[in-house]
Amino acid sequence: MPMSDDARAWQLVLRSVEADLLSGALSPGDHLPGERALAAELGVGRSSVREALRVLEVLGLVRTATGSGPSSGAIIVSTPRGGMSALLRLQVAASGFDVSDIVDTRLVLETAVAATLAEALADSSDDVDTVALSESDALLNAMDDPALTPAEFLALDARFHLSLAEAAGNQVIVATMAGLRDSIEGYAVAGVPTLSSWSDTAARLAKEHRGILDAIRAGDGAAARSAVHGHIAGYYAEIGLGSAPTPANPAPAPAPAPAPTEGPIA
């Protein structure tokens, strides 16, 4: 489906080029179609094509040049290898994953991130705390803007969760979450029309974000883990894609009552 009206349509262009790079359809030395042709082929605006090309250039995969000669436009200068190849393959494949699998993966990774970060910060100075979580704070402040659309809010939401992983420092988790980011935003945005009140939900999500950071700053790993679990599973259930959340560390079930002894019926 064309995404020309979607503020994040550049991701469609990015995924298309990534898929061709990974399959071998594009190789170093190949030229990409011009902006106009690529925009028409994918049903997006030319600004989305330019944004995707900027990302690919930052990754070192293409080089762009202005002009009208044979060296103008975007040319492939490298193919993704190693960790970058794995990340791009995950980004391409993630669009076909079941939402429940994505949510389960988020619960495993992000609860561990929160607990690890809380425990690390418990032994660190206030300066380390401020540096590690400064972007997370800035993102939450940006999400307080009442003029944000649901898609804009949820894009910042996804970035907030990724910022926590970056603060924790595990690069494998960061790469995995970055690869799943489009799919996470996709199911989150798709669920908005099912909500009875987006403003109420946004206010609750913002409060939960603050609670996650509070637990991390307090050095309480168990509370941070539980807060993240309830936050992710709660929204998933609210948009009708799953059951109500269960605690990250549920208490053991009570022992069954002893069976009644046989005796005369009263």
C-alpha cells in the first residue's frame, strides 16, 4: 500500500533498498533509480526517498552526488556485512513476524534491560545516572507535547525504549531492538483506532514511562522489571491483541485447601 501520506514513508524506501542489497539484486557500483522514478515505483514522496538515502549514506552503503551526468544520483558503494547484515535482515524479516512474538521478545529483552540498568545505576554516581538517561528524559519531555499525533507520540515512545537499551550498553540487545523498531511502531499505531480515548491512553503511557525511570533511578531492579512488563503487556491488551498483563515475577500460587475428611453429613 502506498505510504505517501505517512510521515515515516521513508522507511518503505529503506526496506526496499535493504532487501535488494541483501538479496544481491544491488551490488557495489550499481546506481539506484532517480528520486522521481523511485518515488513513483514505491508510491511515496520524493522527500521520503531523500530521507532514506541520507540514512543509507550515513551507514556507508551509498554515496550521493548532485548533477546530471553518469556519476550523479545515488550509487551503491558497499554491501552490509557482519552485524550490519544481521540487523538489516532482521529489519526486513520483522514485517512478517506475529505481533505476539514481537511482544514476547520485547518482554524478555526490555525487562532485562530495565533491571540491569537499575542495578548498574544503583552503584554509580549521580553524574553517570544523568549522562546515561539524559536522552530518555528528553524524549519523555518531548512526549508531553499535546499537539503530537498518535503516530508521532508512539515513534518517540519506541525511541525511548531503545534509549534505555543504549544506556544499558548491551549492543546485541540494542541491535535487536533497533531491528524490531518498525514492527513495534507498526502494531502500536495500528491499535490506536481501537482505543476509547487516545488522550487517556497517552497520559497513562507517559505516567508509566516516568515510573520506569523512577524505578531505574532508585536502583530497584525488580520494580523496574515489573514496571516495564506491565507497560508493554498493558498496551498490548488494551488494543485487543492479548490478555491482561501478568506480573514479571508472579507470586507462587497458594497451596490448595486440604480435602475434607469423611464423616456423617450434617
